[in-house]
Amino acid sequence: MDPTSSETMLRAARLLPAQEYLWRTDELLRFGLNSRGIKALVGVGELHRLRYGCYIRASMWNTLGPGKQAKARIVAHAHGTLTTSTGGFVYSHLSAARLHGLFLWGVDDRVHILDRAKPSSDRWGKDVRGHTEHFSEDDVVEVEGLRATTLERTIFDCARMLGYPKALVIMDHGLRLGANISALSDLAAVSSGKRGVRTLRKVLENADPRSESAGETLTRELIQRLHIKPPQPQFEVQSRLGRHRMDFAWEEEKLALEFDGRTKYFDFKPTDEVVFQERRREKALVEEGWRFIRVEWKDLFHERAFKERILRAFR
């Protein structure tokens, strides 16, 4: 880049407000940028184009994990439609699930909206999945300043849209967060004939709010599907170090199964400290006669090997 271009970039970057991170094109133009300057800032990695007509500071975008990036797309959609929407839609399905903080696994990161009438696809945008179905204001709450479907309506919509394992992840966590299972059962009862209602009823029948992660839900689902003797989830046991809780346990066999998801070790505490405490706890339980099987995400997709490990431990 020649010195003149470099100076132009610096001037353009200085026009961005230091305390903000998300802008519509019209806002950037009011700051003094032009379309050429916006394109240049995207090119040098100062701005990231989130969707048509909406940009985020790239340094902010690069610090976000996949889940937070998907949530940022919802915020960008809301910010970008301030001047183009009458506000008749609500965020629904997976977008509402993200706003409510529900666990998600293996789903798309598009913006999902629920509208009473289907507009042209151009109005919704390529990054939006629109759904047209009846809803009332009783189905709507405000979450983080945005209109979204209630927790129960969100679970209802997601369960009918997704396959069984993905829907079960949402149902487990929704019930754990306090979703009203009676209300969900009532919705299922009056939804005969609707697309996906069989999946909804199946996840209601098999949901367990004791699950503490998507990985634990999928582990439980796999154990059930492989016709392995069901373990007790969140089983508590005493050792010389105190009370401990295991993800799954077969008490008679004194066999514990722990799901080692990345967030278990990386979310809140330094990795070395968490691993040390985990090993210390396991050593104390081994002294009490317990044996451990540890599974990771990859193990859930090698079903035969997964089952053989457990049956071998039983023997």
C-alpha cells in the first residue's frame, strides 16, 4: 500500500466512533465515509460486513465464538431493519433460542423471524429464514431489547423444525431454565397434524432437565438408542473429599461416565486448575471402588466403539 493510500485508510478509520462497534451504511456515511472508504476498511480488516447494509468492527467480531457471532447477526438484523421494518415480525425458532440462551447443537446461524404474512424473499434477505404462522402477543416477550417468542413458544417451534437429537438438546435446556412443561404439553395436544408434532411429543416424553450441557443430552440419547442399560444422571456419591456429582452413573456396577466437553474446562476457570481438581476428585472416587469412562464429542459419532467400551466395562 502506498503512503497516500495508507493515510487515506487512517483517516477513514478515525471516522469510526471509538465507543461503538455496529453500524448501518447510512450511519457510516453520516460519519463522513463514502462507499469507497467503507469498502477499503473492509478490505484491510477494519470492518467486517455482517449482512447487507450492516457492518461490525472487525476487532470485535474476531473475538467472538460461533455462538456469539450468530447472536451478533441477530443484533445486526435488528439494527439494520430499524429504518426498513414496521416491526410486525418477532425473532423466533433458533434466533429466539439464542436470545433466551438455550443450548444449541448442529444448527444453522441464519436469522429466524416469525411473521403473520409472507413478504417477498428480497425483503427478508438472504441471511434470514422467515416463518409464517399465527402468533399472538401472548407468544411474545422482550429479550435483550428485542421482540422474541416466549421460551415455551420457542421450544415448540424449534422442536417441530429440527430432528430429534437437536430438538432434545433444546427441550432439556428449556425445561432446565424453567419452561412450563404443562404449557408445552398443551401445545402438543392441540397441534395434531402439524409438521413436526411427532418430534415435539417424543422430546417431551424423553426430556430431562437434569442435563447440564448439549453433550450430556446427546450422550443420554445415544445410550437410550443403543439399548444400553440406562444410568442415573447427575448421580451424587461420597468420598474422603466430600460429595461429588457424576454426569452419569451405574450404581450397581460402580461405573461412572463423564462427558468431557470443551466448555467444562475452558469457560470459567484456568484449565490447569480445573483439570487438577478433576483428577484429584477422580482419584478419591477410585479409592471408593468407582471406575470411569470419559467421552468426548468425537466419541458420540463412533457408536459401535462407544457401546463396546461400556459393555466391556460392565464385564
